[in-house]
Amino acid sequence: MPTFVKVAKTNDIGPGQSKLVEVGDKQIALFNVNGSFYAIDDTCSHQGGPLSEGELDDIKVTCPWHGAIFDVTTGDSLGPPAPTNVTSYKVRIKGADVEIEV
């Protein structure tokens, strides 16, 4: 059964920034888009690039390895070479804590 897990504080990630967080065996990229937080799998569906290290432009992150683009709000692949979407996770803010449902 899914549960929310604390992964960061809201002030850990400034607007336009991202952070790699680990929950169990999952590596998740956490993004701050103008004060709203979103989480997707950190591993690009093309060749495994670290999305948390990609360039964030509004709600789009570009994989630093080969340029695949993903929507951080949904995990949808927006451009090649990524063949499939990545998983997105529900995020909630509880006080100053950022929590992800896994």
C-alpha cells in the first residue's frame, strides 16, 4: 500500500532546481517549479541518464546525456530519443517537509 515518505525540506531545493532523493531502492528526481514540487523517476528511459542532473526549463527537464525531454509534472516523454514515459510520484508538503508517495 502506498505511503508518503519525507524526502527533503522545502528550503533544500530552490525554484528551478532539482535534487536526487532515494526512497528504498528507488532513485527519484525531485523538482521545484516556481514553488511547486514534482517527482519523477531519476532514470531516463533512453539510456539511464540522471534526470535530476538535467536542465529544468519551467516544467520540462532535459536529460544531460542525450537530450530527451520529460514533463516533470507527469513523467511524459516530450521528445526523442526517450522511447517511453517515466513514473511520476505524488508529492505533498507537510509543514516544511516534502513528502513523496511510494
